[in-house]
Amino acid sequence: MTAQARSAVLTNYLVVARHLRLNANTLLAEAGLSPAILSDPNHRIPASAGINLLEKSALLSGCETFGLRMAELRHISDFGEVSLLLSHQNNLRDALQVIVQYRHLINDSLAIFIEETGNTVIIREELVTEMATNNRQSIELAIAVMHRFCAALLGAHWHPINVCFTHEAPADLSVHRRIFGCKVEFGCEFNGIVCPAANLDTANPLANAAMARHARRYMDSLLGKNNRSLALDVRKSIYLLLPMGRATIEQIAQSQGVNVRTLQRRLGEDGASFSDLINSVRRDLAIRYLENPGYSLGRITDMLGYSMPSSFTRWFISQFGMPPAAWRSEHNIVPRKDS
């Protein structure tokens, strides 16, 4: 099943595109999207088309912060039906679990993992489609939307420590600083937000248990109608857990709420296998990491789950027909001296 996203995001796209003097209707048409879908904000569009639209628009406009500018226009209500449930949660921790549980109703390509270590929490996010594609603008949009949601729920109690991106920094960081209001780091090993664990348990003054129960019953009825792809769900989990060294079949099965044998059987019914999926994700991430001149080959080796650079090199040659250093040279990517 093709990963899809809600068309509501295109309303924000039109505002930014026209402000930057782009021919939005032409770009939508080239992406295979009709402006007519804007009349139904619940309409679903192919996630890959939306991702490519943002990248092309950023390139044509020369605006490296296209996705961030879209995020400034987003509100909790833009989560669609899920916003009915989000607004009435007891705290941010409960609200984040709602987003994780019902993320398929927001965007099929969205992958979220909440990692809590001591007094710190990392909200990791990825956008995963069937085919690897440059998604810098969409990732920045997703992270900024999450940041705005947390700020809207907690107000002055929201105090993120830093925001992390795997891609390189833009020439101008002023928009990033304005939107996030905290330290922003690039060339990191994950995309996400780091915040104090205490933020997650700050009470939501608008919490309403009765309204939350009604909204959850409605959401569950919609979730049952969503034709989800297990292979895509597993692929998203691998994207999140592989750089953490936790993308074992046991961990992935646990993330899907099944045992290993059930996961293997259900993947087989979909014509997929765990080994093929993890190899596919590893290929995507290998290229993403190699394209970043801030990543050394040693660091990439670790992030892809290999204990030795020689093992990574042998695997890379088997997949791409050349060593990773040669691939970088062929694509004119020169690693930074400090990497």
C-alpha cells in the first residue's frame, strides 16, 4: 500500500508557495496533485508526491526553510479527527502516545519513537515511503509541527533542550532559531526533539476524561477502516531502531505487538520478509549518510549496525558495486576533515 498523507497540509503549502512567488498550481499538477483536493482536507495523497513537491518548491524558490515556514501555519486542528482526542489528554505523555497510536490517520509515512532515558526524553521522527527520497523539507516540517503541538499543549511549560536533524545545516539559521527557540543541531544521528522528561507529565488544563473517551471510540472506528500495510509499519520501525542498534527481529516484533513467528508469517502473506526489509532500509540509510559530508565512514558503519568498517564495505560493494569511498568520490561528496 502506498504511504499517504492528509491533503490538509497543502493548504499551508499554497500560502508559502504564493508568498515566495511560485506557480503553485503548476507545481501541484507536476506532482500529480489537483488543487481540487483542497476542498476536502481529509483527502489522502501519496506521501512521496507531497515530499517531492516540497523539495522541488524549496529548490525553485531558493528557500531552504520551506518546510519550516509551512509549519508556522499549522494548528492542532490540522491533525484532523485526531485533534479531538489530543486536546483532552491529561498531559503531553498521553498526547504523544495518542499520536503514536493513531499516526496512520495523520500520515501513513510518519514514524515516531519516544525514548526516555533518566531525566531526558527524545521524540524521534522519520518519514518513510516505499522508495528512498530526499525529504529534508518534510522532516523539518514534521519536527516543527511536533514542536508547535507540544508548545500549544504546554504553553510556557514547554522547554525543549535541543532539536536534532541528520542533514547538514542551511546557510541561514535565523528561521530555525525563531521557530524552535532552543539549540538546533545538524549532522546528528536522528531527527527529533530532546526535552526534559518532566515536560511530558505537565498537566493539560484542557484535559477532559469524558470527552477523551468519546473521541477515542470514534478514532478506533476510523482506525479499523484503515487498510494498513504491515511491511510499511515494519520498515518505519527499522528506520527508527537501526541507528540505535536495536533493529533486531525480536525488537521489531515487539514494536508491532506480535511475536517473531507471527511477524514472519504475516510479512510472508504480504510477499515480504524481514531480511529484505532491513536490507532495503540499510540501503536507503547508507546513501543518506554518505551524502552527508559530516559523517565519517566509521560513524556510518556504527549507525548501520556493523561492528567493523570492513564488514560495511563488503556489504556496500555487494549492493552498489563499489566501495563507499568510491561512491562518495563519484558523487563529488568530500567528507569534512573533522568528520
